[in-house]
Amino acid sequence: MSVVIKYKLSDVAKDLNVQNKELIDFLYQTLGESKKHTSPLTEAELNHVFEHYTQKNSEASLDAYLASAPAPKVAEKDILKKYGGVTPEGMVESGLNHARMLERAGFEDIVLSYKATDVQKMVAACRLAAKESGYPQHIGVTESGTADVGIVKSAVGIGALLLDGIGDTIRVSLSGDPVQEVSAGLSILRACGLRRDGIDIISCPTCGRTTIDVEGIARRVRAETQDVHMPLKVAVMGCIVNGPGEAREADLGIAGGRDGGALFVKGEAPRTVKGDLAAALIAEIRRASCPE
């Protein structure tokens, strides 16, 4: 099924070689639709217009017209001049112009991508494109830099769009090992609730009450449970003040104490653990993910 752009009325009028006012009057008189020259036309309105102008264009259908009509010239320099530089509006206009060219050639497997290094510009362009057309979008912050900065940019940009319901494929672009890109992308999908597998670790920031190596335990648990695909929320909490409450909300968790800690398993009474807290937590994760 073709995804049809909501063509602007002025573009359709130009393609039909009629004045904007003639097309505006026609739509108002026949459909009761009040339009401006910048108004987008739906597929139904397009078909209605082209049925009326069939004789003038000697074409039998909208598909025949689109296949035979000359493709619009995509002048990127003109778009840059029109908007005073690279803007979300210009990015979308350029993308839809190219999509129209492909549709006219009978090619319908189209995915649009409005990437930018500027997070706000990328997000604005993708949101505008989602309003202007129904094409699938490949989203991402391009050339976002090294992992320490690029993951943050990508999480903000990609995450904001995914939470809006925009985006069909994603790419995290980082300078360095591409494996980091995949890992970051999966983390973004999980944070947005679009992928539900693996271990989701909740760990507290350190404070004066912390009695265990929270970061070390959390990193070890994550590293040694990479092969676990069962969705589990695991809490690593540093003290017995706030820790127990948070740990109880997770599937599994530990709360550090002076000489050990408390191990929490949902549905069971907490147990006191001495010694290697990470090992105890990992063992429980294994038990939960591989029930007998």
C-alpha cells in the first residue's frame, strides 16, 4: 500500500497548470473544504481533484498522472535560501520533494530520514515530517561524537521521538567501536518501553549512608548477566534506609548493610546475606531466569 504525501495545494495547482485560486474555489464548491495555498491535500482530495481535471490532463487516474507528470526540480540551494539556512522546515520540504520524485517513478518503498548533529533541529524536523506525511522514518542524531557525549545526545533525540510514537528504525552514531552503538540503541529502546528483555538494573547514587560498592556490584551484575534475556528489574541499593523499599519494588534486589546486606526476592521474605553480595544476587538472577 502506497504512503501518499499530503501534497500542498500550491504544488498540485502548479502541476496541473492552474491558478491556486481556481483550485481553492473548486474544492470549496464541490467539497465544502476551505483551503489556502499552503494547505495539504489528503489522498481523497487528490483523487477528487484529478478526476475533475482528467480531460485537461488526458489521464485516466491519479497514478497515471503521477507517472507521466514531470518531476519537480529539487533545488536544495533554493530551499536553503528560502529558509535562511538549514532548518527543520527546509529539511522536511527537501525530503518530501525527493519522495514525490520517487512516487512519480512508481517507487513506493520509501523511508525518510531527517538526521542532524543538532538534537533540537533533528527532533523538530522529524515531528514536522510526521505531521506532513505518513512515511516511515529512520531516526538518529548523526555524527554525535564519542560515546560519553554521543550516547546522551542520541538518548535525548531518539528517546523523545520514540515516546512521541515517531520512528520506525534507529541508529546511534558514535565515534568508536560500533558495538557501543548497538548496546546504546538497545538501552534506549528498553528505556522507552519498546524492548522488554534482559536485566534492568536500578542502582542508587552514593551518599554518606552507603556501606557497599554500589557501582562495582551493579557493573559486575550487568557484565555477568548479559546472556539473560528474561525481563527482570534488579535493584542494587547502598543502605538499609531507602534500599529495602526500592528493592521490594524490583523482581530482585539487595540493600547494603554494615557486614553484608539484605537480599530481596519478590514474593519471598528478605534474607540476610554475608560476604559477596554480587555473587548472591547473580545466583538469584540465574535461578529466576532458569526456573526448574
